[in-house]
Amino acid sequence: PEPLVELDRLSMHYRVQGGDRSGRLLKAVDGFSLSISPGETVGLVGESGCGKSTVGQIAARLLEPTGGRLRYNGAEMTNASSSERRTLRKQIQYVFQDPYSSLNPSFRIGRLLEEPLRFNRLDGKEERKRRVHAMLERVGLDASYARRYPHELSGGQRQRIGIARALMVDPAFLVLDEPVSALDVSVQAQILNLLKELQAERGLTYLFISHDMNVIHYMSDRVAVMYLGELVELADVDALFDGPKHPYTQALISAIPASGWRERRSASIQALGELPSALSLPPGCRFQTRCPFAHDRCRREAPALAEIGQGHAAACHLYETPGESTLQAANR
Ligand code: SF4
Ligand code: MG
């Protein structure tokens, strides 16, 4: 099928004040491309600080990229007209990690859910109210919540409101940025299942951002692995978890705690050492300072993302010569 969302060589470079007057260039996102098909969930994973949220915010049009292009439903988003922008604002919604920060604390929930309808001049007063109540019930709450304030709700209830608010205008594409990371483990599965049900009912397309490999595994059809602003591996979820190719993906997977979703950062990733700063990227492969397979070429030359199997791509010199085994390449 034609992709719903196309991110084409996106970059987000910032000038950061440094010692000298010119400042230094922070490459938060650097040449990132990804196509998302209608109805699928692409998981975007990586350590915090690797640029996942920046990609998500660009995809949701909350941030203008400094380079690259975006297409939605085949149409260029980068220079959309104001009426196209209005449509896109309804079609594409963003759900934050902590919806509390995006919910005005002085408004009742009913008003907060009604707001996107009013903003888009949809429906009359009674119809808006009916839709708010129906949505509250759909996300597992009830009409009585319309009269409450955000601070009266638990974290899980607030995230239900965050999701409800995103869905009020009938979007097609949701960017979910760590939607369960702030929640208790017992509540996480409920919210993830709600997201899956809503997707099945409404044919939604998700870009699902998380640093948690268990959550990514549970939610994704395909997985994109990001490291220091770049896409380093892309594959179907089973191919990625059964046979991760990039050494960084391998480390992320071997770091999954057997105990479940509680542990945030595992021994194996910590053993890789510090994540370099995006302000002083290592030369060659950005992963070379932490990679157990790093060799001479890795310090000189950045690997390009290359197809290494059906729908499976990785950016690593180990896979550039067909037929050559990982071990041979690593020992070269
Ligand atoms: Fe490791 Fe080299 Fe591959 Fe980079 S290119 S991930 S340093 S083996
Ligand atoms: Mg983030």
C-alpha cells in the first residue's frame, strides 16, 4: 500500500552557544527517513537523547525540521497551505508521556475534550457534549469524569484523557511519545491494550515511541532503532527481535530484563559505556565508541543504511559485503 506518512531525510540541527561565538552544531536528528503504512504501528526505539521525540514532533508537525521533507497521504506537508494545515491538524495528533503537562489544570475534563471540537468548529453544543461523553466511555471512564479536574485523576486516568482528547477530531495518525513510561507497571498493559483496541476499531496508524523494548515488542508491527540522530536498523518486529543485526540493537535486546517492564536501564546497555554527546559525535560510525565489533574502518567511515534482507535494513559495516560473516568482518 501507499505510505500514509513519509519522513524523507529529516534533519534537526541546532546552533548551541559554545565557547566561541559561532557556537556548535547539535545534530538532534540527522538524515532520518521512514515510511509508515496505513494501519500499521511502527515502534521507534533508542536511549533517551537519541532524537526519538524530535522525530515524533516533526512527524506531528509540532516542529519544523531544518532539513528534509514530509509527505502525508502523498501530499507534501513541508509547504502546505493554511487550509491543508487545518486538515492536517485534525488528521495527525500527538499523545504526550505525561498528559498532565498538556492539560490546562483549571479546566474541567469535559471542557478539555470539547476544546478540539470547538477549535475545529465541529458540531453544535449538544452534539459536542454527547461526543465527549461517548469518548469518555470509550476510553474506559464515564460521563461523570467530564465534571472533574485533571488533578483529581490518577496517572492512568489522565493518559486515558490524553488519548481521548487526541481522538476527538477523528485523526488517522497518532504519534505516541512514551505514552506509558510514566505509569505504574500494572496500569501500562491496560493503556497499551486500549491503544490496540482503538487502532483496530478506527484503522489508526501509530508511530509509537519508547525506550522500553518489551513495550516496543508488544505494540509494533515494524521497529525503527535510532542512535544519536540516525536510523540504524529497521525490520519487522519478529525479524528484529529474533535476529537483530546492528550491534546496538543486539545490545538493546540482550538488555531486556526477564523480570518484565519495571527495570528501565539494564546492565548490558550500561556495560556499553556512556552515550556520546550529540554535540561531539564520534567520527565514522557513531556507535564505534561503544561497539564490541568496532574495527579500523568504523573509525574512518560512516556506514550507510543498507537492505540486508526482505524489509530489513541496517547501517553497519559488518553487513556491507555479501557473504562475509560477522566474525570475519569484525576480525579484519
Ligand atoms: Fe560497530 Fe562498526 Fe558496525 Fe558501527 S559500523 S556498529 S562500529 S561494527
Ligand atoms: Mg523523549
